[in-house]
Amino acid sequence: QVQLVESGGGLVQPGGSLRLSCAASGSIFRFSVMGWFRQAPGSQRELVASVTHFGITNYADSVKGRFTISRDNAKNTVYLQMNSLNSEDTAVYYCNTHPAVLDYWGQGTQVTVSS
């Protein structure tokens, strides 16, 4: 059984930082490309960043230079360091494999950027 558990969200002021974590159980993590996705109210879920097993990363244009995705294969965990946050980053953040698998979606973690 696969389980992905996101954590680390919260309320942060514009310009602030947060670090999200996603702990993966099951056998999916080791060789999978992992991604962070987000969904803002009224919007479709979008891919924010992805990282291969070997650490090759890709980012959406909207977060390039501000967000950093990383993974610890020994801990089955993927991270998203978010800096210089702004109101447009407000969303529920999820992790999943990339491409995403429907059955793997977890509850996500809420990130709210507001003064």
C-alpha cells in the first residue's frame, strides 16, 4: 500500500519561507520521479517541481529561482524549500510521483501567504 504524507505548510508573510516534506511509504519511492504539485482555490492542480532518483530537477517557470526540490532516498522523503513566497503561492501542496498516480494523492498541506 502506497502512502504519501505531506507536512510543513502554514501561514507565512509575503517574502517568507517554508519547507515542505513528503514522507513516502511503500515501494514507489526508490526509482520514481517525485513531484510537488499545488492547487489554488478555483484552479487546476499544477506541477510545481520534480526530481528524479538521481537528483535531476525541473521547475515551473513561476517558481524558478525561489523553490528548491530535493529528496533523501534513504529516508523515502522529498522536500520543497520555498523562498520569497508571495500571495500567488497560496495553495494546497501535494506530492506524488510524476506523472501523478490518482490513487497516491494524499491530503496535502495548506500554504497561505498573507500579511
